[in-house]
Amino acid sequence: MEQRKQVLSCIQPTGHMHFGNYFGAIKNWVQLQNDYDCIYGVVDYHAMTMPYQAKKLRENTWELIFNLIATGIQPDNLFIQSLVPEHAELSWIFNCFTSYGHLGRMTQFKDKSAQNKDKGDGGFISAGLYTYPVLQAADILIYRADYVPVGKDQEQHLELTRDIAQRFNHQIGKEYFVLPEPLFTEVPKVMSLADPTRKMSKSAGEKHYVNVFAEEARIRKQVRSAVTDTGEATEGMSEGIANLFRLLKASECHEAHDSLVQDYQSGALKYVDLKEAVANGLVALNEQFRSARAELNANKKEVKNQVKASSAEIRKRAQETIKQVKDLAGLLNVRF
Ligand code: TRP
């Protein structure tokens, strides 16, 4: 059988998983597992680039691991970044193959450092925030990923990754690293229900996101109070209504979706009916995920051990790469 292509992606451990995360990324990750050799990382080293609390970080890391498994990621495909410290080692080596000027052009750095300026810690901006795309390049290249499923906001980081790989290959005179390609799968644009002009996101505040694992009543309430009549109109439809239709489709409620679209077109659509259908769609997923999560919670210790073991297994691949890279780069290797 032909070797399956390698897919790799990573996610930062932040508190809650919301439907924007799920429909925008995780659902796609789950599906890719059918056709590719997939590795997914919870990247806690990355989460240190913005102000954070140590205890909270570790909690969030495990929380996200449990949530990823509950939503359909296979535990064997998961690793925790700090359990594979070779990422940090490769990142140092890559720092020396990265153009300082190129890093300065990263728009995410500009956005995030602007965020830090206004709040917390006297406007502290760490060098880690600046060099973070180098660590991301290490995450990707250490597993020789062919494809990296990411959003458009990560395109620049993927270009930098390819740049680093090329510079390394050029300098050592060998096509050692595979040049990874981003995988931009079509995903729905999920907006905040409270303000459909902005993306559903955690940073905007509690009312702006719907937690995938929330109580059913809370989800229904949030959908019921969704803003429908403000927001830029897209082809005659307000952004709020368009968002609800997208959520319905994303929840795979295709029959309800098509019949409500017809109602909309004939002018007979009642917003309460649309909201009811969306709530039902989200709650159906929510029930499935919550029951999976409850089962995992009953076996916390085993689940943690399983992910520690899969991280150790994945680490072997990282160690193989780092050994070769050190050889190629003129460094010495510790003999185990
Ligand atoms: N930078 C990504 C984000 O902010 C997360 C990330 C870290 C990542 N390492 C990665 C994504 C490697 C893809 C591949 O969302």
C-alpha cells in the first residue's frame, strides 16, 4: 500500500472549545484522520508567548486534550508539545536559519504585540512572541509534514516555514526537509451570535462564543437571543441570519436548512423557527460530545497515561529528525 501523506496541525491550549473552533478546525481534523497519517499537537510552549499563569496552563492543556478526544480526535494521534522537548531544540537551530527581517513582517506578531501594549504586565512583549513562528516551523518540519491544515491567518507562518526549510536545505546542500503545503479546507465562517460582525472567539468575552460542552439550556438561550437584524447584509441577508444558516448547515441539518432557505426566499421565514432549528443542531452535537467527555472523565488517569504514551511514541520520530539535523548542521549528538 502506498504510504499515506503526513498531516500535522497544532492548537494552543486556551480555556474553552467553542463552535467556532469546532466547525472551523477540529471537525476537519477529525475527518482528515480517515485519509492521512495525522499528528495533532496541543502546543503549550506556544501558549507561553502571551501573559499566562503556570497552573492554568497545565489545566488548560489537559482540558483541551480531553475535549479533542471527546470531539473525535484519536488519542494515538495526539501529543503534548512539552512532552516532546525536541521541538524547542529544533527551534533554536532554526532561529539561526531565520531572517530577522522576515519575522518582523509577521502580521500576527504585530497584532498580538499591540494587544499586549494596552493591557497587563506594563506592556511586556516577550522575545518568544517574536520568534514564535520559528517554533511553529519546528513543529511542522520535525515530522516532515506534507500538509498542514490551518486557517488563512497562518498562511504567512507556513511561508516562513518553507523559507526556513529551503535555507536549511540550501546551506547543507541536500534536499533534507520536505516543503510543507498548507491545507485550506473550505470551512464555515462562524460569527459571534451576540455581534455577527465579529468572529466567534473567546477573547471577545463570554457572550461572544458558544461553548461546545455547555449545558443545553445555555446553548438554547444563547441561540434564542442571537442578534438577527444588525450586521452588514450579504446578498440581502443580514449577517446575523446568514450566520445562523451557516451554523445549521455546519451541524449537518441539511433538510431543515433547505426548507428554511425556501421560507426565507418566499418571505415566510420566522426567525424563531430558524433559531429553534440551529439550537437543535448544536444541542445534538453537544449531547454527543458531552457523553463522550463524561466517559473520559470517568477514566481520567487512563486517558492521561494514554496521551503520555502517544506523546512518547510521537517523540521517537522527533528524535530521529533532530539527530539527523544535528549531524547535518555540524553539531554533536549525545549517544543514548
Ligand atoms: N500558530 C498556530 C495558531 O496560532 C498554532 C500552531 C502552532 C500551529 N504550531 C503549529 C498550527 C503548527 C499548525 C502547525 O493557531
